[in-house]
Amino acid sequence: MSDVYDLIIIGGGPTGINVGVEAEKAGLHYLILEKGMLTNSIFHFPANMTFFSTSKKLEIADIPFISHTDKPTRREALEYYRRIIESYKLQIHFYEEVTSLAHEENIFNIVSSNAEYKATNVVVATGYYDKPSMLHVPGEGLTKVKHYYDEAHPYVGQKVLVVGAANSACDVALETWQKGAHVTMVIRGPELYKKVKYWILPNIQNRIAEGSIPAYFNTTIKEITSKTVILNTPQGEVTIENDFVLAMTGYLPDYALLEKLGVPISTDTKRYPVYDKETLETTTSGLYVAGVLLAGMQTSKLFIENSRHHGALIVNHILSKKVNTV
């Protein structure tokens, strides 16, 4: 059955690459399918982003991650993962989106935007950065509303509303304010997220305290219009002038895709994939999940650095099954 892969990996981010490296080292017949470019999610991080983790903690595949400082930049990460796929000559198809998955007689039938494949095992490593957590308010579809942030330059001299209380929101508020934007923050709770990066939190707290960056706490957005945003505050409805809304409200796993792929999801509010913690195999034999996806709605629980072992767990389990069937 040379046309049947030992393993199809859905997702070409750090986790998918790591699983691919383990499959390559084990001599498996495998293929990585990535719907976008290499490390698609990291490419869409802010242009000037610096990782919270050190380069050492981000290393995978026994390849050193060399960066100019202790904490690497987005640009350095993109180059690092490119070198990994080149070094291991990983079998990967870019711009090929998986649309469906069926399982019959121990064989998976995988349909993508370009082709169909058969495999005895499948790993879903799709992350969560492609699906923003929406505001669900009127006007959210306006072009002025952004759920991804690139850089500060487009917002120079503009009235910008930053939505959120965690690292991304605080980073964006400070960077756009420093470059000349008129920044206001909307925060659903009574305070900023307590685990905001230690070098960022005092800065944003001081800017709010001095009034440089006005902040509305315990506040939600009622409606977004072309020139204003209407807020629901503890003091009542407030309308502020606005040119751009930067909704830094986090991201979620693609649950619609997981349902299509037959990945079982827990019924509680955490909505994590149901899997065996020892093998990362789901309730369907041969179907695995890996990476930050495993945390479900708790997207601050898993990162590259504490999920680097997932590839070895999965490939070792696949190899053990092959031995047991011989």
C-alpha cells in the first residue's frame, strides 16, 4: 500500500514541523499539509513582536535557535523554522487546506483543496491563531475593525480604541500611543490581566493613571459606527470619536474544522479536545491532536515551549502499534 501514508500532519506550524521531524527521523511515510505559508500564524504576528520565551525554550528538532538577544523576534523565528524544514528536507505542502476527513477500516481518507490522500494515522496540529474571538456587536464587520495587529504606522494621528486587557492589548496600546495615535482602552473587567509581561504592566498602568491612555473598565462595546464607538460603561452609555478599533480579544481553536475532522470536544466550558494524555490519541484510533490546540478555550495554558514533546509522544505510539501488528 505505497499510496497510503503512515502519517498525515494537518498544520505546518512549530508543532506540525516538530511532529514531521520525528516522523522523518523514524523513517515514516508522512506528509504535512498547511493551509497557508510556513508557520502561517507566526507570520501574522505583529511585525516587531518579541517572544516572551527565550530562544532556548523554543528550540525543536535538536537544532539550536540562535537569536541576537535572549528573547527572539518574529523575524528570527520565521528564519529558524525555515531552516528546520530545509535541514530535515521535510515533506510539506503549502497552501493546501484540509476540508474533510473520513475513517473506514483503519484507513483515513483526507480531502484537501488540491488532492485526496489515504493514511493510517492523522495528527491535527492546527493551533488557534487563525480564529479571533469576536466581539459580536453591530459594526464589527467595518473595515476599521482589526482583529490582527501588524505595526503602529497606519495609526499615527488616528483615534484608536484598543479592546482587551492582556499582553496583546497592552502592547498594542503602548506601541500605537508611542507612535502618535490617540489611544483609548476598553476593558471588560475591573483591571488589567495580572499576568501581563512584567516589563509592560507598570508602563501601561502608569499611562492609564496619568491619563495619557484613557481606559474604561467594566465596559463593553454596544455598537461600532464609521466615526464613533458606543460603549456600555458603569456610568451609562458613552459615545467616543473613533477611526480604528483594534480588538485584541484573543483567539480560539477552529471548532468547525475539528468537528469536520471528527475530533471529539469536551462538553464543559473549556472545550478541549478529548485525548489520551499518555499518547495524545483521541477516541478514534490513529487520530491524534498536538500543540496548543489541546488547551481548548484555555489558550494561555500551552505554548511552543511546553508542547515540544508532543511529536515524540505521537510518533513513538505510532511505532509501537506498527511493532505490535507485525
